[in-house]
Amino acid sequence: MSMKNPGLALLERKVDELGLRREVEDELAQILIEHKIANLRKRRGLTQAALARRSGVSQPMIAQIESGKLNNLTLKTLARTARALGASLKIDLVPCSALGRRGPASY
């Protein structure tokens, strides 16, 4: 997050003080992918049902992905959805130190 805004700087400090950095970043990443899928689907003029048919999943699953209610989104499903949207999937590994974390993430 940008440190130009004093409110964001305060939020950053509080997130770190409470030890919630990883949880906040994970939640933000989820929100971003959900919105990206929904926005791209709409820009492509596709309904959830059409995207579901193209990606080989059910329409309710697309709705769950877009609403953030799908807790077990697999990489395979994400890749199929991206391909059905005519998009590429970019996965990145970022060292913990680059994210301001205090140690390795435990999964």
C-alpha cells in the first residue's frame, strides 16, 4: 500500500502491530481475483452461465468465485476460468521479506 496517505500509513502500522499482515494480504488478493474475474466476464459480454460452460464448471461455482464464497478455489479451476475468459494466469512467488513479513509463511 502507498505511504503517501497518512490514513493508509496508520492502517499499515496497525496491521503490523496486530500481526495481521498475512491475513490482510491474503484477503486483498482474494478480493482482487474475484473482481478481476467478474469484471472481465462482464467486459467480454458473458453471463455467469456462459462462462461456466466455457470453463467446464457450474454456474453456481462461478457465482461463488465472483462473490468470494468459494473457499477451495483450485489452481486448475482458476486456470480454466482464465482461459475461458481469454486471459492468462500469472502466478508469482514473492519472498516474505519483500512483503514486510517477519518470517516464513506457514501453510
